[in-house]
Amino acid sequence: MAAVKIVPRVPKGMRDFCLPTCSNATTFLMLCGLFSTCMVFEPLQTPIIELKETLYGKYGEDAEKLIYSAPHPGGNRGSCPAL
């Protein structure tokens, strides 16, 4: 049986970051972390996936076309805003 060749691709609205961009972004985030620590800010990390009810109906129909749904085995559904 011949191996199936899969062409790597990303969903519409998503993108990959290569080393130079990723490295710059990582450096920027580290500097932001150092600054926020010096200024006594508490860190905050938001989830990459939100409940569907949180995103739908707040940003308009055009924005809803850019939201991806992720089915959950338990029946709950989350959504991810396109970046």
C-alpha cells in the first residue's frame, strides 16, 4: 500500500510564524514580562479557545465567519477566534 502524501497547510485565517518572527515575538514577550514584573503587574494568560456563547453575537456577522468551531467529545463546543 502506497503512503499517502499530506501537503502541510493551515486553515484560512491562521498562519505559522518562522524563526525570525517567532524569535522576535518571544523576545518581545520576555521584555514585556520583565517590565510588568518591575511595575508590579500580575501576569494574565487568556485561553486560546473560548466558549461559543462568549464569542458569537458580540462582534458582528463578518467576524463570526472567522471563528472556528472545535467539537468536543462530551458534546460541549468551543470556538477559536481567527488570528
